[in-house]
Amino acid sequence: MDFLSDVIYLDNNATTRVAPEVVEAMMPAFGPQYGNASSMHTFGGQMGRCLEEAREKCAAFVNADPSEIIFTSCATESDNAAWYSATETQPEKRHVITTKVEHSANIAYGHYLEDKGYEVTWLGVDANGRMDLDELDRAIRPDTALVSVMFANNETGTVFPIEKIAQIVKSHGVQLHVDAVQAAGKEVIDLKKLPIDYLAIAGHKIHAPKGIGLLYLRKGTRFRPFIRGGHQERGRRAGTENVPYIIGMGKACELAAAGLREERVRLAALRDRLQEGLLAAIPDCKINGDQEHRLPNTLNISFEAVEGEALLLQLDQYHICASSGSACTSGSLE
């Protein structure tokens, strides 16, 4: 295990280490507290209470009502569920708007809808990864079912002006889906202030395990479940609840909420120290993305005449973990 002790891990936008406090909170549900949260007996009811306590923590993390939180297996499922529901509940609307820099889950669903005859408007970004809000405003039509954008980009760290985007989208009476996977735990998310209909978060990006996520569904938004079966999650997501992981998600949200402001300052200082060191030591390198509006933990830098894969392989020999693209596409070096 000496290798692991020497690792310099700079790939937290791909996944994070599960926090020790999260592991500790989960352990009883892997052992003596193994009841089915949907069962009517006391043993099952105990797990049901644990599930609802976790839901309350997740809701508090984004300033939502607990009834607006749906647990899923991952953010990809949450994203798919949002797109599915928005289009299925508005069959008369055959137009969707998203951006060209979204997570692959949203890009793929957009192409799926195109194959079904929908029209998808793919908005571009400028050299710094910023959206043109006037272009968004002009793109919305009476038959637009959904606008789907990310809160912050996982590669450049550019943070989109979600409040302004929401104001534009809602001025047209259109539903808004936000992929907040990279923003969660790094940016303040207040869903009492932001008129968002759907919002996705992944547990493994905030020090919870892989295999758990959530979908925020604003109260009053029409919803058609993506997964059908039992009555779990108030009939909105069928399947036996993964209570250990849900407990872990709740604990991770609790930890992230408690230390958010301090962690932002700490991460930004580390990012800026790395950036300054690289710029001072290496000629012909360039910082990519919006340096004014970006995640505190993310640095995207390119080096002239250096190929990304070769650099990553060299860094790996020194036990330094980084990425040349998003986790969903880095295997193909897209």
C-alpha cells in the first residue's frame, strides 16, 4: 500500500475519496440495521426513519423541502429522469435547449431526442467557456419543453450565471434543469431563491460513495417517473432504497454544508498557488476558462506542443493523478 500513501490526487472533479465520517455513518446499515425501509414492521421502520433523516440533510444542503428530494443511483440517472419527465409530461412541445459543453448524460439524451424527431438547440460558449445569455433568450420558443444547463463546467471550472439563466428561462414559462454535480460542495446552492425545476447532484463528487445521487424536483412540477415499479420515493423512483448509501449521502451533504465557505477559501488558495507556480516555471502555458467566475478547486491549463495523454502518463509515473478531459470521456481522450 506504499503507492497509495505517495499519491498526489488532483482528480477530484472525477471522483472524491469517501469521507471517514461518511463511512462511519453508513456502517450500521451494512450490519445490524439491515431492514427494508419500505417494510411496515418496526425493524423496517427504523431504516425508514434513517432514510428520511438523510433526506432532510440533503434538502438542507440546497435549501429545499425534504419532499422535493428524490434519491437515485447517480447523477446520470437524475439527469435522464429530468429530461424524460420534462418531455413526457409536455408531449406537445418538441424543442429542447442545452449547451455543447454539458456532461455526456445530457449530451446523449439530447441526441436521443433528436433521433425521436425533437429539435435540440445546442448553445455554444465563448473562448472562456461563458454562455451568451442573449442567445439563450432568443432560442426559447413557445414549443420549448426544457432548458438544460450545468451549474459549473467540470473541465474548465467556469461557473454559469444560474440566477440570470433562471430568470430568462422563467420569463418564458419554460422548465429548467440544472446539472449541479460539480458545483455541489463548492458553490452555494439555494433552491428557495433559484426558480429551478430539476437539479441533479452526485454523491461521489462530495465525498459520499459512488452509486448514489439525488434529483431535486420543485414542488408543483409535473413529473413522470423514469423507473417504474414499486411505491418507493413517493412513487417517483421505484426500487428498494439503498439505505446505507442514502445515509452516506445525507452525511456528506451535512459535512459539505457545514464547511462550505471555509473550504472554498482553502481550495482557491491551493489552486492559485499551483497556477502561479506553473506560470512562473513553465513558458508558453495558458490558463483556460473564465478566471473570474470559476470553481475554487479547478485549474485547466494547456502547454504548447505538449500532448495531453503523454503528459498524464508522465505524471502518473510520479504518482500524480490528473485528467486531460472529463471523467465521462477521458478514457477516449475526447
